[in-house]
Amino acid sequence: MCSPDRGHRYEITVELKTPVTLTREEQSAALRIVVAELERDLQYRELERLGVDDSAAMAVTDRFGLARWVHATVARRLADGMDQHLRVRVEAHAEGPGTAVFLPT
């Protein structure tokens, strides 16, 4: 994810772990749709532009900010309370070793 001329590459994993009693087909479908949209839309967007043009209104300057932004973006599309079961992991090899993980508080 990033403009191809910059050569940055981010690997983003979105995971929703819920008890079986909370899982509904609508939530599963909503998660698949939003992740597919993010995959398509983020392919050529610049990291610095994320959060500027949308309702999340949060600065995205590194893998930690990206993980927080993706979490907020996906959580808005899920049913109330489902964000507590959502986990986002971002690896950015250009930023050095390590992984940013965003878990709800």
C-alpha cells in the first residue's frame, strides 16, 4: 500500500474473532466487503493522505497509525460492539523490523 513510485510496502491483516453466538452472516459479509474495498483503495494511496479526507480524522504517519486507522475504518462498518473483537496487524518492512498491532481497549 502506497504509491508505487515510493516503493513502500505494507502487509495488513484484519482479523475478527468472536464467540460463535455473536457471529452473524451479515457481519462476516460486511467484513469481507470492507477488507476488499480497503485492499483495492489502498493499493496506490499515499500513507500521508490517509485520515485527512475521511471521517476518521486521525494522523497516519507510521505502521501504528495505519493499524489504528484501518481498525477505525473497518469497525465503522460492523455492528455495535464487534470492534472489541477486531484485531489489525501491520508490517512495514521499510520502517524496519517489527509489527504494529491494534487491539481495542
